[in-house]
Amino acid sequence: MTKNLFIFGLGYSARVFAEHMRAEGWQLTGTTRSAEKAADLAKAGFHPLLYSGGVSDELTAALRAADAILISIAPDPDAAEADPEFGGDPVLQDFAKELTSLPKKPWLGYLSTVGVYGNHDGAWVDETTQCHPVSRRSKARIAAETAWQKAAAAAGLTLGIFRLSGIYGPGRNPLEKVARGQGRRINKPGQVFNRIHVDDIAAALALAVAQHKGGIFNITDDEPAPPQDVVAFAANLLAVDVPPLIPFDDADLSPMGRSFYGENKRVSNAKSKTELGLRYSVPDYRTGMKRALTSLKARG
């Protein structure tokens, strides 16, 4: 019997997962806010539904047919502060009551961020580490996580929460920025970031669905690294000049970009390996940049 996957927010990462599941024989339905994107998704063989908040019979019917549901929509920080019951999550606000009566008792997945841990001055963190989010968006994420945990428990549904590091993949990676002449090497001494390739996100979610697995998992590479090292490696792969180092205090960063540098930590992925059985295909940035180079060359 064909199984149905429903995705709230069929964007970059979720679409890679959707394509993986379609190859396994699943039927795919997902939401987008844009009619233009919906047309593109339909051409690619998906069943798109428009959603920017609110309930419809079509959305409700798709939820009731789902064997697995993935939420890949960011919470609203203003709404999270005003109404913590739903953690600023629009899907919960619209469909919390519907969750309690879904006939198939679907698996639930929620895409979150390692930003919920906040700053740990470069120390290692894992799923047992207490969260001290710094930015408003990360505070909203932990509020949404909590709201989803309560809603899933009330509905008797299994929920997997996946805390993702900096996402990259085809078309979105440091190597392609360097190739476009947009690579910058910003130096903040001691700063490291983890990263995660979209293919490994898809693999993690597929394993969780297959095992009907719940819990919190960090989905992240093996090697937290200084961002300037990643850009330098990409430049060397492309055989172009390595961009000069820019001191952090002199860097022209947006408020959001600057806030990323306020959170310094090394994120462990051990639980995803032991409990999900995930084998990372892109365990470090060097593997990722080499894969990006292959993809870039293939596109000409």
C-alpha cells in the first residue's frame, strides 16, 4: 500500500527529503506560500498546496491521509512571545486540535536548529545540554519545540525533533560563493561552526520515519571548524586566490549574520549515529566542498 508524506514548508531541505522518500515509493504532498513555487513543485511531480496560515478542507484531508508529517516552517518570534502555548508555530496554531483525531497516528518530525543551545564558548554540546538560546529566533525555536512536544504527547503521536547545523548543498554552499567572487573570510578568534549537508538531513529523516523514531537529535557533521578555513579550502579547490582575512569587528554583517557569531559551540552527533544508525555521507567540510565542486562542474 502506498504511504503518504505531508510536509509543511516544502523548501530547500525538505524537498531533498521529499525526493528521497518519493524514490522509496511514497506519495508527496507539501505546502508553499507562493503560487509560482507551487507550479514548479507540480511540474516536478509533487502535490503542492498553498498555505500561509489558516485551515482549509484540502489541508485537513491531506493531514488525515498522512502516514508521516514533517514541519519545516519557522516559528514567528513575535507570536512566540505573545502566545507561548503554540510557541509561535503557525501549524500548531491552526491544526493542534486536528492532531488528536488523525486516523493513521502518523509519525511527526520537526526541523529545528542547534541555535537553541546558545553560546557555550566553543565547548561541546549534545542533546542533554541545557538550552540557553540567545537570539529571538532561537528562543522561538525552543518554544516551538516545547509546544510540539506537548501537542504530540496529548495526541499520542511520536515526534522526532531534528536540530540542524548550518545547512548547505547544491546551489547553496561556500564553494559556489567563492566561485561567484562573494567568498569572505571573517576572522573571530576561537569561533567554530558545525555544518550539515542536505543529503544527510534527508537520510536522518528517512531513518526516523522507517523506525517510527521519536526524540531529539542533533543532525550535524563531525568537525566543527572556523568559517575562514572552509572558505580557504573552497578557494584552493577552485584554484583561485584565497580571500583576505577580515577581522570580525570590521566585517560588514547584517544583524542576523552578526548574531550567528555570538553563538560558539561544538555540536555532537553521536546520538544520531547510535540511536538512528545514521552514517554521514558528508562528515566534514572538506568532503562537502569536494562534493560541491563535482556538482558545480556537472552543471557546467
